[in-house]
Amino acid sequence: MVKIKTILLLMICSLALVACNDQKGASKVIEIQELINFDEVQPDTLQQISDAKDIKIIEKTFKKAREFGEVDNEIAPQYKIKLNDDEYYLWIDNTITGTIANVNSRNMFYNILATDEFKEAINYREQNK
């Protein structure tokens, strides 16, 4: 009888741990903020993306980024994106290309494929410049 109770207790604990891990994954959020310049955010533009499909699209796009190289850039990015524990600047335009740089090494650029699916995931609005 004690063995059965112990086994049941272990199964319940295991299920509880699995449930906690599932909730942890479900609470994942990507934050995107529009920028005025490298150090100044546009007020009231913070987006928190929690849709699993959108998160997957954004992560996949960043994982496929190709190193462009070091550039001494003074052009302000349009966005800052917090993805997992990293923050990135994002330059994007009305074409299918974009550029990212890690906030901690903002002169090392990576090209991304800014598909319509990616732009929709980040709620990109075309710039009229």
C-alpha cells in the first residue's frame, strides 16, 4: 500500500513539473519598441508579442540572419527587439530585406529576410519617407 502511494505521489509530482514547464513556454514574450534614436524610445509604442506563431516566425528569421560585417552606422534603427535574453536593433524598410545588430555590439550587422510574414508578426507599418 505504501508503495502504491509513493508511486502515485511521484506521478503527481512529475505531472506538476511537466505542467509548470508547459506554462513557462506559453508565457514567452517578445518585446518590440519603436525608437527615435539609439537611446530614445518612441513613447507608447511598446508591443508584447505572445502569440506562439508570431514568436516562432521572429525567432526563425533571426536564426537565419547572415553576417554582413562591421559598419560604422549612425542611422537610427526603427525598432529595438528583446528576444530571449538579448536585445537587437532592427532596421527595416518596404523591401524584403532588413538588418539587425545586437545592442551590445551595434556595429556588427546581420541581414535578415523581412518577409511579409515577418513584418506581420512584428506589426510593421510601412514608412512613408
